[in-house]
Amino acid sequence: MNAENVSNIVKGLASDSGFGAFTWQSVVMIVIACILLFLGISKKFEPLLLVGIAFGMLITNLPGLSSGDNALFHSELWFSQEVADHGVNYANVLHNGGLLDLLYIGVKTGIYPCLIFIGVGAMTDFGPMLANPKSLILGAAAQLGIYMALILAIIFGFTGNVAASVAIIGGADGPTAIFVTKTLAPDKLGAIAIAAYSYMALIPLIQPPIMRALTTKKERMIKMDQLRTVSKKEKIIFPIAVTVLVCILLPSVAPLLGCLMFGNLLKECGVTERLSDTAQNALMNIVTLFLGISVGATAVYTSFLTKETLMIVGLGLLAFCFSTAGGVLMGKLMCWITKGKINPLIGAAGVSAVPMAARVAHNEGKKWNADNYLLMHAMGPNVAGVIGSAVAAGFLLAVF
């Protein structure tokens, strides 16, 4: 091999590599991805999904992999004007798409969020909510942030579709946010998913100051009575009844809510232990892998490094704060109506981050009364919030 051949090989390798294609935008996105990886790995902020999302963002923004034949994700196959006018050409995706394009099909078609909801349902105990049906009111009140953020987003100039996608962050439910956004504003999916999961991870920091500001010391010290025992029959009938009633009322939410209740029925019916175990573990883990990395891949710098992204992050935080405040204020009202039998702190658990929000309410109550045990009482509004956010998602999909 002569010097000329060696030179040509070196030049070919240099032209094929991405070192010459670095831009300040790609550098910024790589730094953001590394920060998210640090938060997920070192700080354990929602690591099961945040690590995947961050790695998907990292690999899709590397020069040489962000466009061209070597690209793992081609945003033009999903977010172009042609797609907006005529829909996704899945034959083109299968023929010309990269690895992450193929995985993203599960997000775009809504398969991944629904499969995750089967696992969530299989891990959820609706017993505390059934033992105290008033929890449903708290779960509904904690969706206030969704509607407040929707109004603010429209005021700030977002279209209805994008505003609805931003608003759903207030439900503190990642799969629901992804399910709504992939339909209404797919090009904003990366920003909205990252905001949703980041705020869910920051619940222990965001919620307590709001809870303290809206309650008195006397209210925070309230000790609640022990919940009644819920029968097996009630737990079996509940998912069936909810599926029938809610899916008739809001057909657009049937995929999410139906999968949630199906997973819960597998857990409660007592004859499908193997299926319940698979839904909680193997299925949940596999889908989480694919969902995280494919959602992160949508955060390409052309759509992520914009003024709109910053506004989405800010409005998402406001939505989360309003949701927490809505639950606590409804808790105060119910405390007054019941003459001090309900601790308002459990209202903050009405956001559907299960079980983190319930733990935060319990820990906050314990700071003011060492004998207080609010966890099971807070789990009622917490699981009610899962239903509430799914219903809100169905409403937004029906409207927009």
C-alpha cells in the first residue's frame, strides 16, 4: 500500500466521521444530554426513563448521526410539512429509517404508553381510594394545573394542539404526556417528555414549599382515622366499571385507561398471577427501554433549541405547581367541611406520580406530627390522580 492510498483512506475516514460537522447547537445538546445522564445516574432522578431519554438525545445529536445515511433518527420522516399534510409514510420509515426511527413507531402509534399503563395498572392498588371515595375529588382537583397551563399557553401564543400538550405536564404522568403529545404536537415530544419526567423527579423539592404555604401548622398536624378494609370483590368490580363508564364517556382515552384497568384486573382477579408478574416486570422493563431512547431521539437541536422549548419548560413548572396547589386547596375545603377529619397535605398527592407524591405528603405530615401516618390516606388521591390525568388527556384529545 503506497502513500497515496493511505492518504485516500485517511481522507475517507475523516469525511465519514462527524468531527468536521460539529456545530454549537450539537455541542449544546450533547452537554444537556450529559447533564440529564448525571441527574439520572448520580442523583437518581427518575433513572429508569431519564437515562434512556438522555442517551437517546445524546446519540441523535452526535455529528454524523444526526442526518444522512448514518442517522439513527430522521426527524424529516416524522415532523415535516408533508407529514403534517398527509400523515406518516410508514413504508418510507421502514425502508429508509434508522434504528431509532423503527423504535419510534411504537411511540407514534401509541403502543408504548399503553403497554406501560398495563404495567402501571398491575402495580397499582386502588384499595385506599375505594376505602375513601372522597379521594377522587382530591385527585380531580389536582388536575387544576392542566387547565391553568392550557389557558396560559394559549395566552402566550401557542396553538391549541401544542398548548394541550404542554398542559398535560401538570398531570405528572409521563406516559399520558407522551400519549397526548405524540398525537397533538409530535415535534415537541422531546421537550415535553423531558420536562414532565424532570418535574416528577423533583417532586420532593417542588411540592413541600407549596404545601407549607397553603396550610396551617394545625392542619398539617391532623391525624386521620384508619381506612376500612376493601373487599376483593370491590377491587375486581372497580376496573371493569371504570372502563365501561369512562370509555363510553370519553372514547379517545380508551387505549390508555383501558390498558390501566386491564393491568389492574390482572393483579386483582387472583387467577392471572403469571400475567400480572410479567406486566409488572418483564413487559414494563422492555417497553421502558424502547420508550426512553426513542423519545429522547426526538430532541434534535433543530426543534429543541428554541424559545418555545424554554416556554414549554416554564409552563410545565407552573402547571405542576398549580396542580399541587389545587389538590391542597381542595384538601383544606374538605378539612373544613369534615370539621378537621382530613389532613389537607394528602391533596398534594393528587398528582399522578405514584407513589412518590404520596410519600412526600406522608413525610411532610410526619415532620409536624411524629405519630402521623398519612401514606395510605395519600395513596387514595395519588391513584385517583392517575385516573384524573387520563380523563384530562381524553378531554384534550377530544377537543383538539
